[in-house]
Amino acid sequence: MRRASDFRNLTRRERRRLLLRAVLRPLVTVFLCTVVYFALPWTSLGEVSALFFLAGGLLVVALVAAWQIWRIVKSDVPALQAIEALALILPLYLLGFSAGYCLMSESDPGYFTEPLTRMGALYFSLTVFSTVGFGDIAATTDPSRAVVSVQIIGNLILLGVGIRAVVAAVDWARRRRV
């Protein structure tokens, strides 16, 4: 197969194969991240440990984001690599907060208006991310409100700076190839 940077010069079969790979890898990634979230046997870590878990999760997301930006810059097809990057970073981010919320709730159910299961924590994380905030689940203590505030700030950073960095990496990779 020729270099993917010559996308227009690829055969129809080669283009289809490249696009299929670009769609399937992110879907498989999201599926695997979700399976790990629901299947991994973790229990309450306590209040402080849950906060360290969240901090570690944010560090992992930052490292994965940096690695994915590097992959975009080095890719023959940076736009397709950017799709894969976002499909990995976003689920890691949301599932990390979901796991943190679930662990916090297990350590003290009073952190939220109701005890959170893994699904409930994922639902809460998604409503905070989407800014919908239905109000059925809410943080009720200062520590849980602080963590939710960190997620809200992280959301703004992810949407503002993160997506801008991915687009800039795609543009830089394209200009570098010309």
C-alpha cells in the first residue's frame, strides 16, 4: 500500500480500508474503555484515595493527550489520527471522573443526593460534561462540589484548548508534508 498522505492517489479499496480502520479503531477503543470501567473490580478507596485516584486519572488523560498529539503530527493522515485521538481522550476523561465519583460515593454516600452506582456515576459525569445537569443527582458536600468544579473546568479546557490543540496538530502535520 502506498503512503496514506497520497490519499487522493490511493485506490478505492485502499481508501475504504483506511477509512474503515479510522472508524473501527475508535469504536473498539470506546467499547474497551467502557468494558474495563464496568468490569474492573475496584472498591472504595476512602475519601483521600479517591481524590488521588482522580488526580492520577487526570495525569493519565494529559499524558495520553500529549501522546496522541505527537501521533497526529507524525501521521500520514493527521485528520484520521485526530478522530482516533479524540475517541480515546474523551472516554478516558469521562470514565475517569465516573470512576472517581463512584469511589467517592462508596466511601461516603452523603457526597451526592443519592448513592452512585457505576452507571449512576457515568450518567452524572455525562450530565456535568454536557452541562445539562438534570438536577436528579447533585454534589452535596464541599469536597464533592470541588471535584465537580474540577470536572467543569476540565470540560472547558478539554473543549477549548484540547480540541484547538488537536486541530493545530492536524494543520501543522499537513503543512509539514507540503
